[in-house]
Amino acid sequence: MTSTRLPGKVFKEINHIPLLQYHLDRLLQTDLEIIIATTTNPTDDPIVEFALKNNIPCHRGSENNVLSRYYEAAEKNKLDVIIRVTSDCPLIDPHLIRSSIEDYDRIDNPDLYMSNTIERTYARGFDFEIFSFSSLKDAFLHAKDESDKEHVTPYIWKNKSGKIDFKSIYQNVDHSNLRLTVDTFEDYELIKILIEEYGIYELSYYGKQIFDIPYFEIESLLLDHPELVKINAHIGQKEV
């Protein structure tokens, strides 16, 4: 809720639906357990109320030490593997996540870090990271730098433990210049146009509107409409 560039962004609405709901509706299609890890800051009370209303487990922890917040949430919920996503990605692809976690399980290596951000080829906004609880615990116990604590996974992907194995998830075309995350008003405007004007909304068989458009169709739509890409092409991502 305290985003500096777009305050309250997760509750910005499109068609009277908050972005957080779009995000979670996509993730629910993975059939994996979802846990919201938010802060103890009173400004995040609406997120907790939203989680309770939607029967989604929610953990509250440090606003600045996000690593400790993640560790506490994972420990409390007895997780073996964590898939980290951020709530500013309302178009995140559940099928890409599902197929990747199946690959992760087959490899069966607790020292494996798997992500589609190691070598960026997907549009920004489809990001996710997969790692074991043992790797998260190691980071929690040994991370000293404030940046490692603030951003959860730098200790892991910088391989500061010296034992991490990496697997990059990538596609054969590079669409990393496309931006579908929401950090500014321009980002929000693009998502709003995609939802309201370009039909990436479907009706499921039980009558509820859901997103089920795969990442490659959304990327193709943007490539076919360069005027849409220009809306937020000038926005730079904050560096970790």
C-alpha cells in the first residue's frame, strides 16, 4: 500500500475489480497454496481484510526486512518449496508457473534456484522465482546486507552460500522489453486498456470472469500494437 510511485496500487480498480484480485485469480489457477506476506504497517490493514474475506492465508511481518517476513510465513505454513511472486503483476501466467514447479519437483535438488529472471526473455510482469525452504532459511540466518534483507532473494541468486545450482526458464524469443508490471500510473493505464478494450477477459463455465489468456498471447498482442508498448516504454524498473 505504501508504494512510492503509485500508492495503494494493489487496490487500483479496473471494471470495479482491484488489481490484487486479478493477480490472485490468475494464481489460483495453479492449484497451489497461496500465502499473502504483508507488513505490520497499519496502512496494510486493507490487505489483511481482503485476505480474510477471500479465505487466503496471510502473514504480517517486517516492512523493511522482507526476507524475515518471507521466512516467517514459510515456516508458519510448513512449506518445503517457495514460489515467489509480487502483487504488482496482475497478468502473471499460472500455466508457466505450474509447468516450472513440476520441472523443479522432478529435478529434486534443495539447492536449486529456478527463475525466469536469471536470463530475461519474458515480458516484465510474468516474473517468478522457485527455491527451497532450506535455501530461504540459509539466507535468513546468514544475510547481513540490508539489500539482501529488503529484497528476499539476492542472497540466494548471488550464491553467497556458494552451493546454489541455477536453472533459467526462458523462451526462444526476447520480449524482455515489454512491461506488464504495475509500478506507475502509466503501467496501470496499459493494464486497464488491455482488460477493457482488448478482450483478454473470459467467462468461465461457472459464470465468473477470469483471466485465462497465456503469456505468449498477451506478448503477441503488445507486439501487434506498438502504440500500447509506448504507453510505459519509458518507465525504468527500480534496481535491486
